[in-house]
Amino acid sequence: MEHYIIDGNNFIGKINYLREIFTVNKQKAREELVILLNSYFNEKKGKVSLYFDGYENLPLGIVRGKIYYSKNKPADTLIRDEIDRSSCKRLIKLITSDLSLAEYGKVNSCKVIPCEEFYYTITKEFNEDEEEKKIRELPKQKDYWEKIFKGN
């Protein structure tokens, strides 16, 4: 089973709208990231570990996994520890744009995906789902407009 390990603060820092929220409200940026990830992982198989630097504020939950707070350590340390504990490192997808952490993941046979690329993947899937939904609705709209214009 694939295991996604996500460097939360790094992800927030690489995505413009999350970074802007973070400068005003760190908790809100975390919440927005969790909402985004929950939407994506809701229909996926696999395990998720989301890491944030610092301490937990309001409790957040993520589907198919757990959120970890590093407290007084860097989150990168906890991520490295989880990679070290893994019995099958090839199944890990490490989501980070941090160069040293990415290198650590590669050395340990993890698939490393930059945050920006993973965000693109998530939003592309959402957009494709919306397009498919609109296409499915077209026949219903055609019937509606025919009734309006033909007066039936």
C-alpha cells in the first residue's frame, strides 16, 4: 500500500494562496491544506502522514492517516524518522520541495514529489472531475432548453 508522507509547512510555503493565508493565520492555512488533502485522499487508497512544524492548535483530522506536530523539533526530523522505520521505503511517496529532505528520500528509495507538482496533480483531478460532471449534465440542459423554446 502506498504511503504518502507530506511536509505540511513546506507544502503551504510553496502554494501561493496557502502561503498568503499562513502569513495572517497559521491555523487557517493548516485547515485549508487538510481540506484540500482530504478531498483528494477521500477516494484514494493508501496511508497518509502529514507533518507540521510546531504545536497543535485546534485538532484537525485527515482521512486515511494521521497528522503529526513536531513541537520543539523540526518536522523534517520526524519525517526522516518515519522513513527510517518503514519496512518498505519504495512504497513511500514523499511530498516535499525541501532539497535536503528530498535527497534523503531519494537515497532511501522513496518516490519524491515536489509540493508544486503534487498540488498540480490534485487540482488537475478536481478540474477533470468538474468537466466530466458538466459533460454529463449537457443532455439534461438540452432537454430543458428545448422545452423552453419549443413551448412544450
